[in-house]
Amino acid sequence: MEVTEGRRRQRLGTRAIDLLRQQHPGRTVFARPPGGEDAFWQSLGWEHVRHAQNRDYPPLLLKR
């Protein structure tokens, strides 16, 4: 999912994720953002997680 540049900073993505979480309570939502955007996702409360067995695997960001 991506919010088009002209519509960013309006919390549209956050609201979409919140609705998804409401429809699927107890489930973990994950994101694999393009490189260099981890700090943005973490600023929204997402947890940065590395693969337990392969540190070279791209990280995931989780919203529990």
C-alpha cells in the first residue's frame, strides 16, 4: 500500500491500517518498506524486527 505524494501527511495510511486491524483483531500487520524508511515507520509505533536466522534478510516492521 502506498499513499500518493499529493495525499500524504493526511493520516490516510494510518486510518487504513487502523481499519484493517479493527477487522482482524489479534492479528499482526507487517510492512516491508523500501530502504531508508524504517525511521518513519518506527515513528508511527511500528516495531523493527530482523529475521532470527538470516540477518541479511530485509527487516520487517510489525504493528501488533
